[in-house]
Amino acid sequence: MARSTAFARLNPKTGNLETGNHETGSVRAPLAAAALLGLASVVGTAPDARAADLLTVKAKDAYMRACTAQGVGFYYIPGTDTCIRVGGYAWAEGYYNTYTQYPAENDKSYSVATFGLILDARTETDYGTLRSYFETRFRWRSSDPWSEGPNGAELEVWNIYVQFAGFTFGHAQSFFDFYANANVLGTDPATIGDDTRNNLIAYTYEFTKGLSATVSFEDAAGRQSGTFAADPASFSTDDYLAGQTAPDVVANLKYEGEWGSAQLSGALHQVRAVSLLNTISSTDSNWGYALQAGIMFKLPALGDEDTLYLQSAYTDGATAYLGLQDPSGSYSPPDAFLSLTGGLTRVSGWNFTASLLHNWNEKWSSALFGGYASYDFNDAEAQSFYGASGGKNYNVGGYLAFAPVKHFTIALQYDYTYNSASNYLLTDYSPALSSVSANRVLLFVSRDF
């Protein structure tokens, strides 16, 4: 049987009540429209309300108003004083990579498809902006980086945090980080230097415009590089890491100005290991640390939105803060070595990272990036068994990107990574080679919205 619907609304320009119809069969909508208007006239006889007033309120609530105070893309949630922005991105990535003596079972070529969803909700309060931020990535990859499969779906939580009155609670970028791979494209590539997201509680105090300081307590789960036996022949090659009893304590001092920005960072990291003889109750523990300085220059004379990053860090017992790149997995040092007589001996190291972004014009851009790191075992017993006194790691890379329309990019990126063992000697526990090198090519297509 044919159906018909009709509606009536108030014209905001003329103030007149108008009717419209949507015909789904042979029966005409005006009959239903007349009935609706008759009902409206009855309601209009009520002493405290008019039909036009009621319809006006409903029409007003049906639309979201722009929230210009919070920026482009924010709208008020109807009926509230909260502004929200919905955004995201889609990435299509094709990789080709290889390194010295690439295992036959590893995939040299693979692909990744990613959809990122962003929700940013903000409410103004007497204490400043109350912000809730969510970003997650839905991903399908045909292989892990520098490895074999699996071919399957992934869900990665990138950011979930609440900010209020200077506090940040949740899962977010570490406040130790500065450069954090700002000019590197894709899911898998990275430069030497820390780029970590973890659970944290932080407080930021702004001294003056652009100058701030932050203290952050950050979950150490993502910062563990392990504790190895200095004598694996007598014990084992297992990780003797004990459970953590304290978070990493991170602090920074940051300045942002018209010329760029600069940051000093520091972190305390607990190094805790079970005993080589009693893995149940006995532990050995001390504290490692990391220090970092970074600066970013804006280069308007070179090109619009061009930047230069320079950054360096020193670590002692906090190897993860170096941000080493080790495709083969054979040159990744622990936080410390453990021996019966000497207890814990911390591994120390330093790095340097640089990156230059240049926009040739509105459609073409390019970037160059690279880093160098060196680390020392600081344990003679460990050196003799692992066949090295430490190691070196460096990588360089860059990309050329084309943006035919706004928020759409096609880019080709290449990076080269080198790892070596210092004072190398082949042993049962050393890397198979004194050094390895790796090459990676990325075809990257992205659309942001």
C-alpha cells in the first residue's frame, strides 16, 4: 500500500509556517499536512505556548553551531557547551626492505593500510579548557617490519588522554620526547631518538607565554630493554628483568617562540633484576637516567613552514631512551648486565639526531633526516662473552612528496640503517657478523580530513 509523509516547519526568514511533502505512492501529502496543521492550531490554543515557538526551539536544537573559539572544524554538541572535532586520515603504504644476510623466511616486500580516527572534545571552564582526546588506528598489514607475517588486522591505540588545569592523564606522547620522528613518513620507519607513547600522569606549569615546565610519571612498561647475565655460559641468555615497582620520572623545560622551540628533558628509570641464583624473592635494583636537549628552528627565508631539528641525548641504564634502530635484532643492548660479584652494571650511550624539512612550493616538499648512536657495555665480563665492548648505530633517509590537492599526499621515501659491534670478537653469544646494513623504500599515499 502506498504511503505518504508530510512535514511543517517555520521559515526563519519570513516567520511563516510552511509545509512540504515527500510522495511515496499515489496518495498525496497535502491531506497529512492539513492534519498536522490542524494539530498545530490546537496546540496554539494553550495559554503558555504557541506552535510557532515550539517549532522554532526544535529547529534550533537540530543544528550544530561552529565553535570558532577552539579552532577550525569544532562544533558545539547540541544542548551542551562542549565543542567537538571529528577528523582522521587514511594511509596506503608499500614497502621494500632488505639487510645483510636477509633470512629467507622474511618478507622483503609487504604492505600496510591504515585508517586513523580522531575525536577531540573541549569545554571551557573556570580552570581553563577541559579536553578529552582520542586517536586510534585500524590497520591491515601483510607482514611485520623486517620480518615474516602475519597477514592480518591490528588495532592500535595512539592517544587517549584527558587534560584539565595543567594536568594530563592517560596514554600520550612521552614528555621526554622532542623531535619524535616529526619528518618521517609511514608506520614503520623511524630515526634514532626517542619516540614513545605510554600511560602517564603529568602536570605542566606555564611560567609565561611560550615557557613551560612539566613533571610526568610514566609507565615503565614500554621503556624496558632488559637485564642480561654477564656470564650467559654459566647461567642463561634469559632476561633477568624483575617486575617494576616505580614509574619513570620524566621532566622537561620547554620554550616556544616565533623563531622555533627548544627543550631540555630528563628521566629517571628503575633498573631492577632478579638474582641469578634465586629468581623468586631476591632482587638487585638501582636507578638509571637519561638527559636530552633539542632545538627546532623555523626557516621562513628558506621556504614556507621549513624547519630544522637538532637533538642529542645521553643515557645510563636507560637504553630505550636512545631510540636505537636495529632491523636484525642482534645489536640491541640491555639496560644493564648482572653478575654474581658485581651486581648490576648499567649500559651507557649517547645519540645525535637532525632533520630538515623544505617546502619547495605549495605542492612539492622534501625532508632529510638522520641519526647516530653509540653505547658501551661497561662490563669486562659481558664484553668477553658477548664479543663486543658496545656498539654503534646510524641511519639516514629522506623523502620527496607531491600534494596535488590539499590534504592529499603521494611520497617516496628511502632510509639506510647501519649497526656494528665495537671491538668485535666471534663467540657463542656474539652477533654472527661484526656489522649489518639495511635498506628500506616506502611508497606512501595519505589523505587527511
